[in-house]
Amino acid sequence: DINELNIISIINQIHMLESKGDEDISLYINSDGGSIQDCLALIDVMDTSPCDIRTYTIGRAASAACLIASNGTYGKRYAGANAAFMFHEVYGNVFDFKY
């Protein structure tokens, strides 16, 4: 699942790999989705990375994971022969923040 702990770990790994050079970073995805806020945090990091991010969907990319899979560097997004994608509209009070 995409949650705060997993995304923090992935973001830290991306930053560590960026510091080692400008080679492509591969991100393998097999997830039922999860928190949209954590997903968007990862997408922000992917968008600002000086390295190209290759996304490989193996299995499934559902909900928030579908957004991550589709946000890899253009021309470097891949899906296995049996990969499945499921995307839906955001529902509920997901963005009902109280300030």
C-alpha cells in the first residue's frame, strides 16, 4: 500500500540514488494504491529529480499507484504482459482539510 512510511522510504532512496550520479532510476510498481497525498508527494519528487525515472508495472497499479506508474519519464514507462491498471475518480472527503 501507498502510505507515509513507504513513500518516505522510497523518496529517501530516490535522493540517495540521485547523489550517486545521473543514471536512470527504476521504480517497480505492484500496488493496490493508497493515500493520494503520499502519492502526490512522490510524484513531486519524481518531477523534480534530475534523473529519469523508469516505471515498470508488474502485476497491478491501482488507484494512486496508477498515477505513479503514469508519471515516469516519457518513453520510459513500461508494463508487463499481465499488468493491470485501475484508475478512478477521487471520492469521499479526501481533500476536506480543516485549516
